[in-house]
Amino acid sequence: MPQIDIFIVVSQLQFLFFFFLGYFFFLKKLLPLLSLEMKLKQKVLLSHMNWFVNNVEQLIFYKDSYSSLLVKFKSLLEFFYLFTKKRSFFYGIYDIDSILVRFQYLKKK
């Protein structure tokens, strides 16, 4: 079919045109940005490693196990939950309000 051959050639030429246009755009614009980003990441990593080598004796390492850290974190979350949970336990006064009332009462004494 001779009619389809023209469409195939035109589509292949369009593909080659857009491919080379995208390829040169990548080479001229995106590739230098990517290489600069990788070089900067490497410089930052090297500076961090250099700082770590120079200041390793000043660092503090915690030797707690993960389970003890999780228990401490869970207790901290429970404390915040109890502190922020609205419970009406004294004539409609909530926890935080009762703390403020108690603080004012102790301040007057």
C-alpha cells in the first residue's frame, strides 16, 4: 500500500526529530544540572564525614536498646494524651483549666 508508506516515513522522521531535540536538550540543560547536583551531594557528604572524624570524641552515643526507647516514647505519648484529653471531672472544668485554677489558687496563698 503506497499511501501508508508516506505516513510511515513521515512518522519516523517526526520521531527522529523529536528524539534528537530531546536528546540535545538533555545534553545541554539537564545533564549539567544532574552532574552539579551529584557533585554537591558528594561535597556535602565529604564535609560531614570530615566533621565527624574531627569531632567524634565530642559526640554522645546512647546505648539504650530499641525496646526501652519504644517504652519511653509510648509513655511520653500517653502523658500527652492524658494531658490534652478533655475530661470533665470537676463542675465542667477540664484538665488544663483545672491546672490553671490550681496555679492561681496556690499563687494567692
